[in-house]
Amino acid sequence: MMLQVAFHDCSIGVPIQFRTDGSVFNLRRLQSQTKSQSQIIRDLLFADDCALLADSKAEAQELFERFSGAARRFGISVSLKKTEVMLQPASRLNQTAPKIMAGSV
């Protein structure tokens, strides 16, 4: 429920396009406009963890602000010591470690 509150009007995330019929690895079928579907993936849930997905540092910051704000509203604290930020750059050139801020911290 907390994630629904945090992301109820959010369009940030990683867009994917998929089909539910045919072969998974037939890439030509994904180019079809008639039976392909698009969704945005912004969170991956694990046992007691949540991974937030974004295309840019600014989007990751926005997702984290929404997530931590909703957590506060539900009385849940986000452990900053356990929080990790990972970046998978498109190329290895100009690779810098991202810094996501929690409030003014």
C-alpha cells in the first residue's frame, strides 16, 4: 500500500515493451504495434527490501523522495546505512558515482 501511495501519479521508471503471445526471444514481433504492450517498472520487491529503478540520477532522486515521504507517512523509517545506490552507465566513459540525498542529509 505504501508504494501505491508513493507512486500513485508517477510516470518515472524504466519503460519496457513486451508481448504475451509467441516466443520470448523473437525481437521482430516486438516491433509490431498491434499486440505489444508497454509498462513502466519503477520498483522491484524482495523479502523485506525494495529496489527503485530509474533512467537518470534526477529520476532516481525523485523516486527516493516519494518513497521516503510515503514511508514517513506510514510511520516507517528508511535505514540510510543500509541504502545503496547503484549505477549502470551506458558506457564506461565519464562514469561517476551517483549521490542520492535523503531530505537535507
